[in-house]
Amino acid sequence: NAGVTQTPKFRILKIGQSMTLQCTQDMNHNYMYWYRQDPGMGLKLIYYSVGAGITDKGEVPNGYNVSRSTTEDFPLRLELAAPSQTSVYFCASSATGLGLETQYFGPGTRLLVL
Amino acid sequence: KNQVEQSPQSLIILEGKNCTLQCNYTVSPFSNLRWYKQDTGRGPVSLTIMTFSENTKSNGRYTATLDADTKQSSLHITASQLSDSASYICVVSVGKAAGNKLTFGGGTRVLVKP
């Protein structure tokens, strides 16, 4: 099992550009999440999905969009990049999202918006 | 507002020594508390998960304690190794709602020197 994989590892964007961060998991997990991690701060939930076709906003969804067409993939879309979106983005997954279940994280995508 | 505060922000210890990291939380309703280890450039990896009824949980040289009355937790690292150099993140699970909503602390960065 590769677990949770993310691409790209690093990207530089100009203000106003768009991009999609890719996330794939091979554990057949129903729940998937997108977080951002700013230096010295705790991870913040952007969006999450409880299954294919179902997504919901997290704590900081503004400026982002998601879709979940398959169980395996959960891409995160930035439409008009802003410097405030400079961060490290982590995708995670869990089987059911309840109780004492562990979330498994990908290696992250480092994004710099200039 | 749900918050998780960790101390110290960073610490340096010599290889073979012990150390203790602190976590205070103001989260309601409390479901469970987790400690994650995050190596530089990697995603967080779960170390322990505890419910309010558990006082202590071990994972090898890592021992977590929980005092649900005072809303405090600690992570003790015994006989530190160079591979313990990482950030350690305290995470509290809020309620039992779908999505397994997590509140993350900012982490304690540990550097183990030979």
C-alpha cells in the first residue's frame, strides 16, 4: 500500500493563477480531508469528504474548491491564488471518520504564492 | 473557542536523555486526545490516542498521559534517540460528529543532539 500520496511536492504560483493539488489514497477509505499548515500554527481543516460525491466545508474553506468523483481521489482546487494561501497542504484519509480511528496523512504539498 | 496549546515551542535535548512535552486544551465536547509525530517535510503520524477514561498510553519509548479534569496531557520521551528529532503535535477530537473534527496544537519542535 502506498497510503496517501500527494502531487506536486512543491509549487510556486503567481498571484491570480490557478492550480489543482492532487491527493490519492489506496486504502479504500471513505473519509478524506484537506488541511493547511502555516508555520508555528496548528493544522486547519479546509474541506472534507465522507464519500464519493459528498463534500463539506471545514474551518477555512474560502478560496478553495474540492470534488470527490471516486473513493480514491480528492483534488483541491485553488482558483485565484493569493499570498495568504502560501502554506503546506496535507491530505488525509480515514475509514469512517468516527471514534478512535486514526487519520493517515500524505507527505504534503508546499505552495508558495508570489 | 476550541483551542489546544502546547509547550514548550521547541527544546533541545542530548541523546539518551528524557523529556516531557505539555498540552493544555479547551475543547468541548471532548472525545479523545491524540499525539502525532511529524518529521521535517513529512505528514503527521499517529503515536497515541486516548479517551477521557484513559490516564496513560504507551507506544514504545513514547508515553502519553491525560488528566481530563484539568484538561492537560503530556508526552514523555524516554532515552531519546536522534530519530526522535521531529515536531510533536497534540490533537483533540471534538465530539462524535461525522468528519472526526480535530483541533490541532501548534506543535513542539524537538531536536536531539548526539
